[in-house]
Amino acid sequence: MTIPPDTKNWTWVVERACPECGFDASTLDARRVPDLLRAASAAWADVLHRADVRTRPRPDVWSPLEYACHVRDVCRVYDERLRLILDEDDPLFLNWDQDATAVEDRYAEQDPGAVAVELADWAERLAARFDTVDGDAWTRTGRRSDGAAFTVDTFARYFIHDVVHHLSDVGADQAGVPTR
């Protein structure tokens, strides 16, 4: 069964707690994102070693493996977007269809061990790039094609919600990220 596309605009998560996972980006200091990402990456490694890694809880919900592939690719895409924000003035991000990527890259058929390594690599690469941000760089801006605008600060908090939220989706520990 095909997973229905997620058409929600999740940008509100930087303003208030997520009622689904409890993560509250509005209270998070974005400078904590690199450490939180590293902790979440370790939690994802644990998920990828579970016996149920390929099992969908329902036909219309991704398996833990599919969510992990998505998180790996989110790290990859956000690493490029952060590079753009830091290197260019108010860049416009290329569209990324996460649902098409899941189908085209056959998330459900990927090797969990390889995904664990790739997710860890991309998470570390992005965490290291966030580690370089300081001072006024936190106020640099970038935009999505749908008009959503981010500073590095809101971009970081928006991003980490996605990683933590999906840990919640697969019933995993949320890697020490404070929730309500």
C-alpha cells in the first residue's frame, strides 16, 4: 500500500509544542541541536537493529526502516540547506519531494545496517556544520519555495523536531530531547 503524502505545514513547531510527540522547539536553544542530533543518531542506530525494523504498524504507515531512511535523507538535505544559508544571502531552497524519494529509493528494501551507517554519517556531518554557527550567523536567512522563511535558529529547531518526532513515530526513546 502506498503511504499517503504528508501535506501538513509543520513550520508551527518552532512556536509551540508538538501535540503528537511532545517536543517543544519554542523552548529549545538551537545551539543544543548538534548534541541532540548526535544523540538521536545513536537512538536511530538502536532502532535499525530491532527485529521489527521492516514491519509497518499499519499498511499506510512507514516501517522503522522507512522512517530511518527518511531521517537520513532529511540530514542530507538539511546539510545542503544549511550550507546555502551560511554561504549565500537568503537562498531559495530547491524543492524536495520526500514522498517521491521514499518510493524512488525503495526505502522499504534498503539494508538496515547500511542505513545505520549512512544516517550516522549524515547526522555527524550536519551536526559538525551546526557546530560552526556562532554569533550573527544564527540570524542568517533562507527560504523554501512555498514561502516559509527561516533563520538558522528556527531552521535548526524545525529540523531537530523532525528527527525526534520520527523517533516517537517508531516508539523509540526520544534521545533525551525535552518534551512536555
